[in-house]
Amino acid sequence: MWYAIAMLAIRAARAFDGQELRPDGAVVFVDDGRIVGVEAPGAALPDGVELIDVPNGTLLPGLVNAHVHLCGDSDNGALERLPELSADQLHAVIETALARQLASGVTTVHDRPSSPLVLPSPRSAGTAG
Ligand SMILES: [Zn+2]
């Protein structure tokens, strides 16, 4: 179930922001389900922000999967079944794949072309149930 999410801050002892290791940790700010900032661990928290402290954790905000085939549902023969799928069925497979990527921390994908159909907006997976 998805619901409106207020601004959230997650603070951990270590972080990797995609460019550098932050051995002193970081605070990741999330607004309405989207990462809006990665700051030093002592960053001031705006009023009303819920803080989740993970003193022994490591944050990896916004992972990137640089090679994915969103049209595959990971079952045997997935690519062979593609010609049999309707556009709606294929979009459902892609939406499920995007939701799985998001659930595992991946916020950006580079989809390798496997279908001539237009993909749904990747951002739509962030609001799908
Ligand atoms: Zn591949």
C-alpha cells in the first residue's frame, strides 16, 4: 500500500553517494519518496522531518543498474514469449520489473532494448502499488 510520505531523513555511520565513500556517514533526505539531498551527518534537520538513525548502517542512495532487460520477467523463456504478449501484458511486465528494481534500491536503469514498444515512464514505478 502506498501513502503520502512526508520528508524523511536517514542517517548512517557510512555512505557511498555514487562518487565517493563518506566514511563519516551522511544524512539522506527523502521527500515524497524521492531522494532530494545527501548531506553531512551533522546537517540540520528541518522542522517536521522524521529521522531514522542507523548508527551501524551504510547508505547507498540511488543505485544505478546499467544493464537491465525490463521486458524479461526472469522466468525461463521470458524473451522467447515476448512476441506472444499484448502491449498491456508487456507494460505490466515492465512495470513489475521497475518496481522490483526500486524495491532493491535501484532508482536509475539503463534498459537494453528488447522490445519495439515504448516503455512506460520509469518514474511511474515509484508511485505504483
Ligand atoms: Zn543483456
